Amino acid sequence: MDFVDLSYLAGVTLAGACARAVARGLPANWQLRLGAALPEQPPGWIWIQAVSVGELMLAEGMLGRLRQAGYRVHVTTGTAAGLELLRQRLPGWDQGTGRISGGAFPVDDPAGLAPFLRRPPGAFISLETEIWPNLLRTLAGRGIPACIVNGRLTERSLGRGRAWLARAAGRLTLVAARDEASARTFALLGAPRVALGGNLKADLPAPRPLHPGWAPLRQAWAGSPILVAGNTVDTEEALVLEAWRQARKVHGDLRLVLAPRQPRRFQTVAAFLEAEGVRFRRGSEPWPDGPGAWADVDVLLLDTLGELAAAYGEATLALVGGGWAWRGGHNPLEPARWGVPTLLGPGFENFQDLVAPLREAGRVRVVPEPALATEVLAALTAGPLRPAAAGVALPESLSGALEKTWELIRIIIPGPS
């Protein structure tokens, strides 16, 4: 090890020791990671790391390929929301085979990694931008393949940690980048093998059906247009609510399904709606059995995990957040694959590879903040009440990412034991 390795190892070891000493006072995500453990695994098990909810959703297709090929897989995540989604989805991912387990991702220090390395994995596969220098150094020293799939990285995101990121990237066996810009950045960082795998978001399986509680809501709102605003970030709820109110001057029965991006903001958004005098229900509360309870409800606050992709199918019009109050944006494919007219903000930096072909195909429109209310009203007036059609074809350039990525990694990871 040289100075770069030693300085990172010393820093993360000290941070881990301090965190364990005061664990009870730390945020929930840190406590989960400090308690990360690995269930008994056979030799050659595959470790998949997905930092939180969005990355876990991306892992579904890859998990299916690994399960079908006979691998044992352990999926880790670094947030409480991610662990809750794991709890919900693991039975479906495993399909009764006993081959897929899940839990928290450890702290990247020797003590945190020890339970995962006593019986080391056959390969480590990380989603998007999870680069952990101590883990990658240890895996490289043992000759264990380490891959990033759906790799996403911009030069601007490298920041002050470029030296140790470069050292870690140089130890990756493969990066299957999601777009050409990310591929160039990973290569510039020093990853020895970078290939274009495509964006796994375009190859996600169809969303799971919404729970039976939605049936009374559909019945109560059957004759009303519905605006579904998903993945909103701080201050965007106010923007959406104003556009909704303006549209209601023409479409008086317009309903709203509002899904904030971050679970930690659910309570804040609920308090905001209450302060605004909005008649709303929370999706996390018990759902009523009959449609009567929904007749006087104008807004559903979808403060749950994993339902938004299917909820877009209920929409007359969709708004994708993250592009009005932020410069990242969020996934426009979720409503577009239903055939629902979709508006998003100009700050879609993290999804340029998806937005460009969808715009060209007329499936999404980019709307600046000052024009949102006008554009929402125009789209509602011009479109059908329920345009959703499951299985609408996406632009051809967006297909095949899962197959490309699987072909890249299957020749690197060892065979199932």
C-alpha cells in the first residue's frame, strides 16, 4: 500500500471505530451499516450492492439472471428505505429457491468488512456509482472480480476525492457504463476495462400490480382526470400544488397523486398539505374498503415504497420531479412506458441518455418552471382521460441493456457452485 491507500484506510478505520463507540446516537442508516452481517453462504456466492431504493429496483433483472443460472446471491443496501424495500421484494426475487438473501452494506473498514470476507464472494457487483476503496483493494488482493453495472459518473461528481477514487477504479475488473459520457469518465478515472452496457432502467420488468385497496379509489375517481407527480424534491411540491390548483379552475374534479422522492420527507410533505388545507389521504395509512371514502379526497400522498411505477398507469398526465428544483432529474421511463403524456423540468442532467430519445419520439416534454401551470392545463385539455396502455413500446435505442450487461459480466464471474 502507498500513501493514497494508507491515508484512506487510516481515515475509514478511525471513522468506523468512532462510530461504533457512539453508535446509539448515530442516524439510522449508520446504525444499520454498523450492524451489517452476512448469513451463511456457500463458496462462490455473488455480492450485489445497491445503495438505496432506486438502485435496488435496477437490480431486479440482474438478480433474475443470476438466480436462473444457479448462483447464490446476497444483496446489500445502505439505507433504511432500501432495507424496507428489500424486505418487501426478496420473496419475489428469490421465488422460493433459497438462493437470494439481503441485508445492510457494511462500513468500508476492516471491522465492517470482516463478516463478508471470512467466506469471500466469488464476485462483487455494484450498481451505478458505488466505489468503496478499501473493499475494492481487498477484493483485488484476493483476485476476486469486482464490477460496476449501469455505471454512471460525471467529471463534475469526482470532486476532491479523485485520488482515492482513481486508485479504487483502477482495481475494478469491469465497468458496464450506462451511457457514453459515463464510459469516458470511468476510463479517464483509470478503470482498466470499460464497456457500454446501456441503461438498465429501460429493461426493467413491468411494475407489480397495485394492491387491492386501489380498486375503490379507481371507482371513486373514474370520471376525474388524475395528475400523478412522482419523485418530487424539496420545493417542488409547492410548484406542483400551484399547477394543480390552476388546472382545477378549468377541470374542477382534477385529482392529484403526489409521490415525494425521499422517504425522510414524507412527514414534511404531509404537514405542508395539511397547512395548505388540502383534502388528502396518505398511502401508508389503512386504505378504505369502499369508494365513498375517496369521494371527497382530492390528493393521495403516496408515501410508500415501490408503488410509483405502477401508479403512473392511473394518470391522465404525469409530472416527473427532480428537474425543476434540482439539476439531476428522475426516471421519465416509468410514465412513458404506460403511454401517459409526461412533463419534466429542464434539470434532467442525470437522465440525458433517456430524455433525448423519448423527446424525439414525442413521449416526454421538457417544461420550464414558469410555464408548468400553463402546460399542465393544455395537456389535460388535449389528452384522453385515461391514456395509459401497458406495454407501450419504447424507442428501439433504449432496449437491450440487460442482455448486453449480462453478456459482459457472465464471462467474468466464476460459475455457480
